[in-house]
Amino acid sequence: MSPGVVTWADCFAIRLICHHPRRVGGHAPRPAAHPHWGGQRKGECEIVTHPKAWCAKFGANNYRRQRMDSRGVQPRRSAICRGMGRGSRVVQTHRWTLFLAAALAAGAPSFAATPVADALQRPALAVSAPQRAVLLAGAQAGARVIAVGERGIVALSDDSGKTWRQAPCPVSVTLTMVRFADDRNGVAVGHGGTVLTTADGGASWSVRLDGRRAAQLAKEAATTPAAQRDAERLVADGPDKPFLDVLVWDAKRFLVVGAYGLVFHTADGGATWTPWMARLPNPKSRHWYVARRSGNALWLAGEQGLVTRSTDGGETFQPVASPYQGSWFAGALQPDGGVLLAGLRGNVWRTADAVNWTQIPSPVPASITAVATAEDGRLLLASQAGLVLVLQGDRLVPLGSVSVPNPAGLLQLQGGALLSVGINGVLPALEVRP
């Protein structure tokens, strides 16, 4: 790897840094080398620090590794994106994003330079303090708490987050989301098109899908020339695309969604899979970041205001007009059957009928990275500014004065405590009062 350059593998080893450049004047025809991004663009990159954003695939020379001092501290804001098309401007990202990018790239160069395919074959490295790793999501299985994150790390706690131990994991790719159907059966997804399942509360995990197999399944299921071309690109690219969220019906049925419009469904615990890309209104193959379900109602949301809904359990989907054109990073279902979605610059919106949207003002113009539901039913939102916000009626108010630095996920524990995970690992639990 060339000195001072963050490679494509580096960008996908973590899931952050550069978001897409703003498309100006519509979506240009796709060049063959870059199936997702439009042709010539002008404008600028979005200023995005959310961990679910990542580098666009324009080649290694378009991304700089951020220099750090001898202590591993990135001392100032600096540009990370460049070369995003003719007329583009270099933009700045926030300090913690650059620090994490540099730390993972510089602190473990052999890992960063290793293809994702190799990480799919290599078990996660054992660490002494998994709760201090970069963790991106958490879930509860009975009394046990499970958190997942970088390099296949799975951390377990049986005492509400006081002490932690590491569970073995068959892959060393970054895991982005984990959810459980019951006390024992759960699903984790991540980079390399990885899907893992557990039947013992997270103590052990098995691979049920990876990017190679997903690409082959997409190719076999393609019924149109366009779908065939997209599938052939998936096969040629290799397993470099992450899954970012998962819906869980029960121990056997779940739906995984992710980058470039990837959506796969299983009804037998991952033994067989069905690509769902053809049934979703996503012709530009934008990324899916959010998947939520209540009964037969399914909501998917993602890049550039992408929103779709199904009212028949996923048999059909209808596009939903978005109230803003930025990306959605988090969401939660509402008691009235509607949905709340949140994304860039403090944008929080909700709808009960998929037609009329109401904006909920945020006290800080920072991206919302996660949403959790408190025991009393209130929604809790994690802000990139370090605040946890509580939805009270039609307004968001800070949860006390405690700062939660760089949150990536929130988890409401039994008993009322709120656990957050992120770049600093597991953070001390917060008390959520009525």
C-alpha cells in the first residue's frame, strides 16, 4: 500500500469517511467502471461523519490517509475526500471520523491492505478487552447483551454491561448490525456481504451468507438485461459490499439489506436465500441503511431520501416520497403504524400514512446515528454531537447533560439503563427517567 493513501479495502474495513458527491442536474449515465455513481459531477461531497457512510469506489489514489502525531491523535480537522469528479471540491470531515480512519489504516497496515475476501476466511482475532473495540451495534438476548463491531469482534455481557468477554467469530470483517428473534436465536450482518447466525445467545456463530454467494444468487435470479449486468458487476467486484441492517421475524426468517441496493431474504435460517432487489423500487441501486417491521408492514430507507414501504409482508413494495433528499441513517416504528426516520444534519421526520410528513426540530444540526425505544415507549435518538435526545411530543430534548461521544448504536437494557456503543467501545450506561 502506498504511503499516505487509504485504499478501497481500508474504506470498507471501516464503514465511514466519504459519502456520495451531490449529483447536480439529475443522475448522469453510469460509466461501466463505476456502476453506482453518475458520470461527470460538480459540487461537493456531503460532509458526513456517520459510521454508516463510506468511501465511494473511485480508486485508491482518491483517498488520503490522515496524518497523526506520535500519540495517534489527529490534531485538527482535515480534508479526506478528493478527486470526486470534475469540478469537485475537497471537503472536511469531523475529527473523530478522520481519527478512526487513520487509526485503523495506520495501526494495522497488514489488515488494511488485506482483501476483504481473506477476512471472510479468517476468524476474529482474540482481544483482551472487546468492550474497548470500535463497536457499531448492540442487542439483548434475555439477560445477555451482545455488541458487535470492527474485525468480527463480538462482545458479550451477562451483567448489564458491567463486565465483558469475547465470543469466537468465524470472520474478521466488520460487523455492522445484530438483532435477536428470542433469547437464543440471533443474526449479525456486516462487510463482505456477511450474514452470521447464532442459536446459543451469541456464544457461537455460523456463516450463512457472504458476498461471493450473494453475487452468484443475484446472477442466477436476474431476469432482465439490466439485472444481469448488475449481477455480473457484483460477481466481478468480489465480496466488497456490506450489509447494514437486518429484519428478524423469527429464528428462521429474516431480511438483510445493504450497499448498492442489496436485499436478500431467507425463510429457513439462512440455508437458502432469495434476492429481493427486483421487487424494490430502487432503480439507481442506492444504499439501504434502515429496515423496520411491524406485523406485515415493512419500511426500508437509505441513501438520498430513499424510502419504500410494504403492507403485505414484503410481497410488494411501494415507493414513498421523502420530505428531504439526504440519507436516512436510523428509524423506528410508531404506535400508529407510521415510522420515524432520521438522518443528516439533525433531520428527523415522521409520518403515519406514508404521504404526510412532520419534521421534528432537533436542538443540534448533527446527524442522528441510532434510535432506541425506552421501556416507557419514548424514542431515544443518538446525535453525532454527543447528545442523546428524547422525543417528547413534537420536540426533541437532551437526556440530561451527559455527553455520549461518537455514538453508533443505542440499546435500552432491561431495568431502564441505556447502553451506547461507538468508536470508544461500550460507554457507561445512562439512566432513563420517566
